Amino acid sequence: MRPETRSGLTTQKLRLQINGEHRSVEVETDETLLSVLRDKLKLYGNRRGCGIGYCGACTVLVDNKPVSSCIMLAVQVEGKRLTTVEGLSRDGELHPVQQAFLDHSAFQCSYCTPGFILTTKAMLDEDPSPSREEIREYLVGNLCRCGSYYNIMEAVEDAAARIREGVR
């Protein structure tokens, strides 16, 4: 869609598919995806962390791939499918990854949890049987300041088993 200029700011109306719903939102062309999701669309699952794409707290899925929404411009996702942690549960039932994180207490403060959950979902969509080393490599862009890595690893392995068994 063609950008417009209002009050010296360049704005653009975006058409997005977020968590299975088609949404339109007016954005400034320099706004990050993180800001648009939190400030305009009121989706608070992704968190403001480092602001430089290092910690993973702001992770969302764009066309099923994990991205750092703090360094991606909102205009870059025009017409793409976005998934936030709010979009994983169905009919009140948690996604297997969410349930595994809950069952294994794979969090303390939970600030990093949505990013870990979404990154884990993307990994398991690609490979439902990752090795411990593959899990570590895939999750390297997500940091937990509380040090819940042991429980996170247990939760990821359990989620993989649930998905392989077809548990929803």
C-alpha cells in the first residue's frame, strides 16, 4: 500500500494476518513490529527486552519463522502471517509447547517465556525430534535471566514428545 504523509510523519495502512485474524492498522513507516503489536494492537505477549534483537523476549513468528520484533519494521510484515503467544491456544486449550512449559515450571519471572515458547514451536514444526544439541542451537537467541534453562530444556523435550504423539 502507498505511504501517506500526515503532520510530517509518513504513515501506511498495513493489512496483516495475526493469530488467524485479518487486521488492518495504521503505522508510521519507521515503527517496529514490537511497538505496533503492543501499543496499537494490544498484544502484550511479546516483551520489550534488549531492543537490539539479542535476548529473544520480543520473538514472534512471521510465516512460522521466529523473528525479533524489536528490530523488524512493521511495514516489512505486510501481507504475512504473524503468530504471537496469544495465538497458540485453541478453544481454551493450551498448545502442547505452552502446556509443557507450564508442567515443567520452565520459567521464574516469565519475561522470556513467550519468546522461548514461540521459538520452540517453530523448531518443532521443522523437526519434531530434535537432539539436545539441536535444541540448544535453535534456542541460542533466547536468554533467560533467571537461569531456568534446565526446566526449559525439559519442557522442550516433553513438548516434542507430545507433538510426536499427536497430543494437542
